[in-house]
Amino acid sequence: MGAHGKLSRNAECAAVCALVLSLLAFGAIAVLAGQQTESGYLESYIELLRSDIRTQRAALVARNMYLSGNEAKAFWPVYRDYEFEMSKANDARVELVRDYVRNHEGMDDKKAAELTRRWFDAEDRRTEVRLKYLEEFSAVLPGRTVARFFQVDRRIDLLIDLQIASELPMVK
């Protein structure tokens, strides 16, 4: 490890690769979810993958925040609340992916418009959570540390969004 507890490039790449592998599995499972919605086993597996992604996400955040002892004591309780609320906000996205996969073959204009609206609504909800926690994090951490957290968080979200988008078929 180097200055500020930075991981080597190889260790950081390994952490990102582990997250991406989980996302690949999530994408494949999302496709299967559209084909086997009755399976309680499949739903349990999806929840397990989501839990694994949250764990890996927290590890990536920890590796990139470089918090002092006092900052960590202030940060992690707020982060846990943030992650809980963001997970609830992401439930709508997961359901949207399931609905899209179930309907993409014979999707009509009405369904396409509904799914598009729901996507924007889900994104709005995630933005609302971020704005709420901007205030929460700002109350306990310096501005640059808060900015760094949201940079890290957004980069992880972009990886997840890219992976999901790459696994879903385009509207026909």
C-alpha cells in the first residue's frame, strides 16, 4: 500500500473486476427472471446477488475514501442509512428490469412509454436520496470528503448501469 492507504492498481482492478463479475451474473439472472418468474429460488438468488453487490460496493467505497478514524466513525453510520434508502430506491429499478425482460419481445408503444416513464421516476427517486444524503454527509464530513464519496458512488453506479444496459436487449 502507498500513501493514504491506497491499494495497488492490481488490487483496485481486482475489486472492480469482482463487482463487474457479480453484475454479469445479475444481468444473466435478470434475463432468466423474465422467463421463470414463479421460481422462489430465482428470487432468492437475485436477492443474494444484490446483497453481494452491496458488500462489494461498501468495500470499494472503503478503499477509496481514505477516512481518518474520526471521519470513519461519522461516515459509516450515515453510509449505512444511505445504502439502505438507495437499496429501496433501487427496488423499482430491479422490478423495471424484470418487467422489461418479460415484455420486450412484443412490446407495444403504450408499454414502451410506461417503462420509459418508470425509468425516469426511478432515477428521480435515486437523485432525491442523493440530495438528502448530501446534507447528511455534509453535516459530519468536510466538503472535499463528501465530494469524493459521491464521485466514488457515482462511478460505481455507472459501472452497474453500463453492465445492466449491455445485458438488456434493445427495444424493437
